Amino acid sequence: MNDFVQTTTPYQLLGGETAVRRLVECFYQIMDSDPVAAGVRALHREDLSEPRERLFMFLSGWLGGPQLFVERFGHPKLRARHLPFAIDERARDEWLYCMYKAMDELEVSGEIQLNQDMRDHLEQAFWRTADFMRNREG
């Protein structure tokens, strides 16, 4: 009997490092330019290069790829790291808007391919994580 079980991760299904990096780049382009995301954009400093790199590192591990964030910074402690920022339902929804729109744009361009099950899984996982970041009412 073969005890070796190969599991394909969301990281691999998306296309690995290149796809995750493009997802993060597209996410921040949307955040930086789309008026719908003005509130969440205002929570960030002008230069988005550091948050861009941190999100890439975090998503790499979160999606089942290399644990870049953990290797460099330790446990993500997402909620604690986000406490200095006023994150309410609107900020959560604007963040999700950027992420879902980035997935849409990359899928339309052919840079990533998502079947419906994978899309549903990612949307639910992003929603749960973004909702957990809320630290203000409203």
C-alpha cells in the first residue's frame, strides 16, 4: 500500500509564487486607485511597498506555499498586528472588494485559473480572515 499522499494546495493551484505576487500587486493597484476602496486605502501610509511585500509573504504561507512571513517575522498574530488600525465593517468590505476584484481581473486576463470550488473556498477564507480583523463597530 502506498502511504504517500500528494496534496495540491491553493498556492499551487493558483500558480505559485508568480500568481500570488500578481494577486497582491493587482490588489494594491485596485486599493490605490479605486474610489470604492478609499476608506481602507486611507488606513495605509502613502508608500505601499512594505504592506505589499508583507501581504505577499503572508499569503504565500496562508495558501499553502512557503512560510515566508513566519520565517521572517514569526507567528502572523493578524489581529494584534492590525489593532492600531480602525477596522470596521466598511474597511473589511473595502478590503474584500479589492481582493475579489483582483481575483476577477487576474482570472479574466488568464493569469490565474479558478474553478468555482476554489473561488468559493478563497472567498470564504478571505471573508473569515477579514471579518476577524474587525476591531471597531459599524
